[in-house]
Amino acid sequence: MMRKQNITQKVAVVFAYIFYTFAVVSVAAAGYYYSLHGGDHRAVPAWGAAVVFFIGGGVVLHVMGRADIPDFRIK
């Protein structure tokens, strides 16, 4: 059974979903520039790099937010 998440983990999950949303927007922007200017335009690989960044960051934040972290308080 997973214990209750603390507030920082909930915030991390929210930001993970925001990052996933930005990744989808970046894919759309890369596709837009590709269709408009072709693959040689410098914006296409830049948006592609943004996709990788946002997906990677989203995965890291999602794992941090869903991890079962023990309580480190001294009792």
C-alpha cells in the first residue's frame, strides 16, 4: 500500500504533466516549422531538442512524485 504523498510530490506530478503538455506543443511546433520550411530550417532540430528535454524532465518529475519516500523525521 502506498502511503500518502506529501505536498512537494504532488507539485512534482503537476509539473510533470505540464512538461508533458509542453512536449506535445513542441512536437506541434517542430511539425509546423518542418512543413513550412523543411527539415533544414534551424527551428526544427531546436524544437526536437525541446521535445526530448520536456519528456525527460516530465519522466523524472513523475518518478519523483510517485516514489514511495520514507518519512525521515526523527521521532
